[in-house]
Amino acid sequence: MKHITKKISAVTIAIFGFTALHTANAEIMSDGLLAVANDSPILKSEFKNTLSQVRQSYQAAGQTLPSDNQLKQEVLDGLIIQHLQFDMIERSGYRPKDVEINRKMLQLANAQGIKSLEDFQKKLDAKNPGKYNALRNQVIKELSLQSLQQNYISNRIKITDEEADAFLNSPQGQQAIANASKQMTSSLIVPEWQTRHILIKVDASQTQEVAKQKIEEIYKQLGQGADFSTLALTYSEDPGSSKRGGDLGWVKEGVMVPEFEAMMKRTPVKNYSTPFATQYGWHILQVVDKKEKDISKQVYRSLAKDVIYKNKAPQAYDAWVKELKSNAYIKIFE
């Protein structure tokens, strides 16, 4: 059943797009109503088109088709589930962020050798005006459906550290570690810097020039022997760290903005940097200490949780679908 549902999902979104949840009565009368899921009609034409595409999908993959009656029942059941999920999306008002939509659209463009969304739109609309926006709407529905499913499944799966550790100690877990180690490109020993900083913001109330003058005055005080923590407590405009004397704790690579990370790496332990600018304003940082941290336990534990999650996801999805259908109004007319 899950295999059929995946094929239906690919067909209805990629081939036909997102079926209107509230189809006009005239369309229902001319087409023919096969079923209703809550207030969402499933038309005979949608069922026939989806059934045809699922058959083609099986043939293209070289897979054996189920019996005709079984296939029809599972396709209809899959459409009912999908309509119920689409109905939830519409009622929630959820919409993916533009950055997610554009990323997916760009992936589709790149697959056709097109480097920009502007060129992609020109190509699609040249042959069929409006095709680009139609595809974009399909992508929105696809991302919405994925997000809905992921949210409901993840809320039903809770994996503890103890469960992950037990998996890692099992033969399956040991094999997963061995496989992951072969593919791992980054080191499991990573550097961390214990860091403090002083920030003078650049914003609507304070220009670059004013902020730079302030940070240079603080830098001068450091050169005269002033205590870094005391200056951070007194002058820093970072509300999160100023009360702690500028303390940012142990910082690993990839956490801070590039300018901050580069300066942190260049600054010797127990020294402070020259003033430097980031998107947030002007900074001076101090490297209090540096260490090498073994993150293998966290990495392997995360790997274990991913494997356990994938093993539990089908059962969690089935339980959610069962609950979804039990709470819905479903009527099949023939």
C-alpha cells in the first residue's frame, strides 16, 4: 500500500498538479463523482488518469502489477488519503518559504541545463504561457505535502539516546558504523575555541563610522591593559553575551559568520584580535583557549537515530493515515 501511495503522490503532483479541493459543481456533473473525502471530491477522470499513470510507472520500473481489482482499490485508497492531506494543508494555511520554493525550482531548471530561474521561466512560457507559474504552484503543493507528512510522522517518533546506543551496540549498528566510516570525508576530531567578544552594533541609530570609532576606543583601552571581560560587560551591545563578560562559550567551525570565524582562527590563544566588521557591526574577539574535541559519539548516535527513524517511519505513517481516515467523512459512490 505504501508503495502504491508513493507512486500516486509522484503522479498526481508531477503529472497532473494539485487537484482543486473544491471542484465546481458543473465540473462534477460533467465528469462524474467517484468519491468524497471530507468536502473534497474525487472525480472519475482523476482516478482513471492516476490509475493509468501508476500502471505505466510499474511497467517502466519492470515491476509486476497487482491484480486489477487490488490495484484499483489501492489507487482509490491512495487518492482518498492524499485528498485528506491536501485538505489539512488548505485548512492550515501552510505555505513553504520562498527560498524553499526557489531552491526546488532551480533544481528542476538545473536538471534541464538551465542556470537561472529567469531563463527557466522564459523557456517554459515561450511554448506555453503560464506554464512556469503552473509548475511553481505544483512545487508549492509538493513541498507542502512533504512538510505535512514529515511533521506528523516526526511527532509520533521519539528516539532516546539510550535507544540509539543500544542500536550502535547491535550487529546492525556496528555494520552501519562501518559503512558510514568508509563514506565519511570529515574528521571526527574537530577544533573548538573558547571565545569572548565585544560588539558595537551598526543599525539605524548608529552608523558604521560611529561604531568603528567606539570599537577603536575600546581597542585602545585593551592596549593600555584594561580587562577584556570588564570592557565587554561595560560596552558590548550583544545582549546575549555582554552580561557574561562577552563569553560565547566553546565555538566550533561553521557556527559564526565567516568574518568572525576567520579572525577567531587567526587569533592566538590568550590574545585578542584587532577590530573587524561583520554584518552585525564591529567586533573585537578574544580566544581564551582552544581544544580538539572528539565528536564520534555524537556523529554515530545521530546516525543511529536516522536509521531507527527510517525503520519506524512506515509504521508511524500507517498509524497516522488510519487515524486520519477514522476521523474523516469518506463516501465512495461506486
